[in-house]
Amino acid sequence: MDPTLAARALSAATEITSTALSGDDPGAVLDTVVARAAELADADLGLAMVSADDGRVVVEAAHYATAHPATPEGETDATLRGLALPADSAAGRVARGGEPVASADFTVDPRTAPYVPAELHGYGPFAAAPFGSGGRVLGALTVYRKQGREPFSAGTVEMLVAFAAQAGVVLALAEGANARHRVALYEERERIARELHDVIVQRLYGAGMQLDRVRRNMRKRFAQADGARLSDAIDQLDQTIEEIRGTVRALRSPEPRHDTGTPTDLAESARGEVRIAGELLGYPPTLELSGEFADIPAERADHIRAALREALSNVVRHSGASETRVTLTRDSVGVKLRVRDNGSGVPQGVATRGLRHLAERADAAGGKFFLNSSPSLGTLVAFDLPLA
């Protein structure tokens, strides 16, 4: 590889690493990767394609170079995003097999010609390199030049392969940092909500009870104006307690509510909790709903939501599961919640205070809670609550 090109590639990799570690979204980091790859390869177009479950590759980031007048007028970096190529295309094979591919003209090369989409007509020289991390290929980094331009040299292809490998590691760093940030935010919101509910609300409630007791015991000694002021202070404490409880629900739920007696759509709340857990797990848990959930009393819904959140939180923190299934059923008796995962079970020595709280919550509400967990079978959390 040309020493100058190698130095430029190293500089670009350093820039991308700094961008990733600064906390930028992995999507923005991928845009930078494609732009730098196109510049280093002196290409008219660069694409980053990510493997889909069905073997196809989908364009996640694109970059049109502005240095060449042949760049299509009016086309932007977003034009090709979402374009899918079949698994048998050159990019699909690279993403699947990890071997780089280069062609002087991919529109006539028998390895690539059958899979050239209409959006890429007009390009000729082509090169593709795999990117990934930890031995796992995530996709393909491809570069293109317009018809009539020189093919990519062997040194440029070598540079692209090395750069793509470095970019894969950087993207893994960015995704890991992003996931850790989401977990930290999730845990911080839960901590604030817990302290608001368990500490501040209880103190305010205790102060209000003491003031009310003073008012009743000393009513005869108070002037009418003093009694009115004391009653007003108690009313303000009660209002503050309700506002804090509303804040707690807003912190813990994507759908804030302001009236604890108003029925709530538990199905929407469950979808929100599952969606948040999916962001933290890196895959969407399966959610199965059976029955009508739009008229669940808010107090009952809070119990179910707390159980679902605690169960999903344990999956995120401890299980290492690759599959999670949430089942929520309403019948003539009440609501039944089941959260199953195929992980390693609740580790020995891990604090299960949250699960103990759920057992206490179920007992206080007239419901049932049980937990089955083993390293080989995963974990099942069950929470049944009557509505009567």
C-alpha cells in the first residue's frame, strides 16, 4: 500500500474513532465512515450495506463525492439509502463470506452484472470489502467510479479492506457506548422515580398526617383564620403528593397519566415498556396480548406495569438472553403477566430486591407472583392480579 495512502487511512480511522467515542449516534458514525472511504479511494460513490436477516444487504449510508463532475446532478446522500441488493450480489457475498471483491466494470463482469440495480447504472469500476467486529461480518463497504475512469488499484483495494476492518471495530465501540448510555439513562430515571416515590412522597404524606392530627386535636385553640391556613397547607401537601406521583409515572412510563383513578390502556403501556427494553437488549421482545386492556383501573395497571418493568429490567441486566417473550392476558378473573427468556437465569449472589418487592406488591394487591429460573432453561416471571 502506498505510504501516503496508508497515512491518510490512519488519519481517517483516528477521526472516526474520536467521533464514535464522543458519543455520536452509530448512524452518524457510519455516514463518516462511508465519506472517508470514498475520499480515500478517490471514488464517485461510497455505500455501506448492512446484512439483513434474509441474506440481502441494505444500504444504510451513502456518500456522493463532489470532486468529480460526473456525480449525478440533484442526487443526494439519502437517494440510495434503503436500497436492497440480493444475497447473491457481490456486496451480499462479501457481507456473507468476508472476502473482498474488485472489478474493472461491474456492469459487464459476470460475477456482478446480473445484480446491478438501475440506481447504479453509469458506474463501472467497483470494489467491496467486509466490515464487522469480533470475527462477525456485519456488512459490506463498497466504492464506485463512473464509467470510463480507471479501475481501483490493488493498493486501493488493500487500503479499503484495512479501513473497513477498522471501521467495524469503531462502529462496535459506538454501538456499545450508545447502549451503555441508554442503560445508564434507564437506571437513572428508575432511581429518581424510586426515590421520589419511596422517600419524598412518604415524607410529605407523613407531614400532612401530622398537620391534620394537630388541626383536629387543637381545633378549639385555633382562630378561624389559623385553621383555614392550616387546612390550606394540608391541601397543598396533598396536591404536591399527587404531582410527584404523576412525575414518577412520567419517568417510569412512556404514557404519563395524571389521574390515578382513571382507567388506562394497559396494552399501550406494555408496548412502551417492551419497546424500551428492546432498545436496551438490541432485539425486540415478542409481545402477545389477549383480551381487552383499555379499561384497566390505573392502580391495577400500575401494579402490572411495575411487574413488567422489573421483569424486563432483570432480562436486560442479568440474563444474556437472545429471545424474550411477554404475554399479557385478561380474562374474567383478572390480568395474567408472563415474561420468559432463554438466558442464563438470575445469577447467584445478585440482589433480588426488585423481585421481592413484586412479591410483596402481589400479596398486598391480592394477586400471585412466582419465579422459575435456571441456567439451562432461562427465567419465567409470572404476575397474576385480580381486577375485582
